Amino acid sequence: MIILSPELKKKILRFKSIKRGYYSFLTISLMIILSLFAELFINSRAIVVYYNKNFYFPTYQNMIPGKVFGFDYDYETNYKDLKKNIKKSNNKNFVIMPIIPYNAFENDLKEGRFPPFPPSIKDKHFFGTDNIGRDVFARLVYGFRIAIIFSMTLLILNYSIGISIGCLMGYFGGKFDLFFQRILEIWSNIPFLYVIIIISSIIIPNFMILLLIMAFFQWVQITWVMRTVTYKEKEREYILAIRSLGASHARIIFNHIIPNTISIIVTYAPFAISGGIVALTSLDYLGFGLRAPIPSWGELLSQGWQNMDAWWISLSVVASLIITLMTVTFTGEGIREAFDPKLYSIYE
């Protein structure tokens, strides 16, 4: 059982009182949860199949060959065709499909027509299709999941490196601090985009490679912040008292300084997440990020720019970016205000 301190409870209540930040937090949390279980709503696999007195749950199951359901092939069952066949046979079997029966990689081509196809309720392409017939809404949702996982993982890596080095710089000071200051100054002046371009020309960056490259360069900002905060915190009376009692450096840093600077760490996190989403989208748009056919907002934005007649592609991506960045930013502002030690400040 987690026991919250009275001070933390006050801050949580204060955050709830900031309506814009609180509702933005609920919105972005709901978006993340839905994206993590997107296969239940957007998928070419059925959710439930009842066939010949047996239940099947293909969504999170291994591939089920068509022969299991009476087709004459060994590759994965086409559940849309299966549903049509069961409907025609009028027996007790049934198939429950997701709301959008397409995955992010499936091409839905029409005879005598060329994609992209406009939004269609009849075909269940609510946001239309892209240049090769893939459902835009499916690629938006799966692209959001990749972007948010990427941003949160990047945040953890950046914070792990930046907070550790920043605290050590602020705590020990002296030559140790001067040495790392020079390293940070050099690191912050390396042209990050050029490095990505060079690496992308040598190897095809996947999720992990791109994550490590960005983490390698983007830990500097939080390091400067933690250095400044630690310099201030280590001179407080309680730190001097703990030091006089013989506490080790590690105990002082990890048990006292970092927990007492948590408000600074928390307030920067939402803005770092939005920065990660924008960075990944920008790199994908320029062609130096994740490679096709991985669902990506940047790749969709590039498609929309190349084909301006397909207005639904650009509009859906821009709207998704605005909603996501707005909710994350408002959440960050609410958290910053809730954890602000100046209790008499006003936020509307």
C-alpha cells in the first residue's frame, strides 16, 4: 500500500483544482491507454471468433491459418471474408471485428481507382486512406503509440544521465564541476541534426538506434538545471546537519537532495515528452527517422505535403499534433503550478 505524505496530497489537490491542466492530464492519459490497447479497436484481426463450437481470440494470439475456418489456404485468415461467409451461411457461428477493421499496414485498394481515398463511413475509413491505401486513422493511432513510448523512454534515459551528472556537479563542485562544464559546452554545440543525417546515410536507424542517438545528445538541458538546484540545496541546514552526522555522499544525494528537488524534475517532464514527440515527427518528416512501413506522424505529414489534394491526410496529422502537444503542455503547466513552492501565485 502506497502512503502519500500530507504535502504531496496537498499538491495533488492543488493540481486537481487547476482545471485546464487536470482535464488535459485525463485526456492524454486516456489517449495513451487507448493506444496501448489499440488492437482491440483498430485491427484486421477479429476480436472474437465462434466457429464450430470453439472460441478463438485472434487479436493477441498467434497466426490462425485459413484452413481452421474452412478456407483453402495456410496463411493468416482474412477475418473480413470469414465474417461475410458466416453471415451468408446463417448458422450459429459469429465474428466480432474491431470498430476499424484495418491494421496500420493493410492496403485497401479499389478496382478502377487509385489511392488516396477520401474519408468513407461505408468503407470504415473514417479519416480516409494514404497514398498506398492504408487507413489513416490506424496509422495515426499506432504512430501515436510509437511516438509516446519513444518520448517516455527518451525521457527516462535523459533524466537518468542528466540528473546523476547534474547532482554530482552541483554537489562536489570544484574541478569536477569545471571539467563537466567544459564537456557540456562542447556537447551542446554538436550539430545534432547533422549527426543523424550522417548516421542515417551509413545505417538504417531503427527504434532503438534512433533512441540511443537522441539520448546521447539530449541529456544536457536537465543536467544544467539539476546542477543549479543541487548547488542551492546542498547549502541548506538539513544537509549540513546530515553531513555532520557522518552520512555518505551517496546517501545525501539519493536520499535527500534528489527527493527534495522532485518538483523541478516533475515540472520539466511533460515538456520533455512533447519535445520528444516533435523531434521524432520532424526527423520522420525529413526522412531521417524511422523507416517505412513503420506508422509515423512525420511520414503521414510528408505524404500530405506531397499530395495536397488529399487534404484529409495533412488535416488529421496536424489536428492530432495540436491536440497532443496542447494537452501535454497544459498538463505540464498544471504540474508546474501545483508543485510551485510559491503558494500565493495565481494561475488561471
